[in-house]
Amino acid sequence: MTTETYNYDDVTTGSDQIATTLVTVSSGQNLAKYTPIGQVTSTGEFVASVRTATNGSQNPVYITAQAVDATGGDTAAQVFKAGTFDPEMLAWDASHNAVSKLLAFVGTPISLQKPAAVL
């Protein structure tokens, strides 16, 4: 008899309902799953959130639900728009620090929360 196991990563940590939406990821992006993304105000497209950006994308509003390869052109992708997620599992840009991570997603239905201790 063969035993198979499946280990999956669960980025969710709360009881809030998860919701997704379809967005356009800007050309030239190759995003890992669970990347915080922000919206470029001049185009409406989404890119990886970089804290030092000045085009609107410095404020993360969504999280990629899977890896997104938009290197060949603008790409439609499903992203998380609501839910509670483990901040340590997100693929943050290196420019984000502890403070910017705490302030991420303010005003959105996304919350960040570390997993509860196992009892």
C-alpha cells in the first residue's frame, strides 16, 4: 500500500471570509504568490507594492493568490481582496519595513494576523 501526503501552505489565519477579484497586473512584473500589490494611480494597473514608490503602488491593497508572470505583457490575475492573512507568508518587497507592514492594507478588508499558538 502506498501512502501519499500533501503539504499545503495556508496563508489564511482568521475566520474572515476570503474574497477574490480579477485585476490587471502591469507588464514586466513576475510576482510570487502572496505578493502584496498596489495600484498605479495613472494607469489603474497593479504592481508589487514598493514602500518607496510615489505612484500609488506604495500602498498595498490586494495580495496575489498565485504566482503571476506578466513579463510578456499585461496579465489578468485573481487576487485576494478580503480576508485575514499571515504577514510572515507574504512575499514582501525588501523595501517594506516593520512599520510599513503594520500599516499595510489600512482601509481595506484585508487584515494581517500571525497564526494562533497551537494548544
